[in-house]
Amino acid sequence: MLIAALLLTAAIAGLAAAIAWGGPKDIPPLASINNPFKDVDYSNVPPAQRYTARDGTSLAWHGYTPAGGTGGTGAS
């Protein structure tokens, strides 16, 4: 009975200490997670084009033309 009373007293004291001194603090936001694309230059991104799906949803996409002289089919 004495052990149960001591455990109960310790638990209540622990809860009181947690309330009195506060719990864990929030960590500051991590820039590596929140701002990964902050320095990316989007000035050369082509304008978004739209396509209407069968269900009526408007889908946006960007079309990129290939760079010349890639050595693909045709002239070598």
C-alpha cells in the first residue's frame, strides 16, 4: 500500500512539475525544409497551358521544347 501511495504521489508531483515549468518548446522552423526553392530562378519557365480533362477539371502543364543539336534522329 505504501508503494502505491508513493507512486501516486510521484506521478502527481511529476504532472504538477510539467504544468508549472511547461512542456517541450516548439522547435524553430527549418529553412532547409521550408524554403528549398527560395533561390530558384523561374524566369525562363514557359507559361502554363491548360487542358480540360473528361471530367471537366482544368489541368495545367508546361511545354518545353528540346534544345537543338542533341544528335538525335536525322543529321549526324
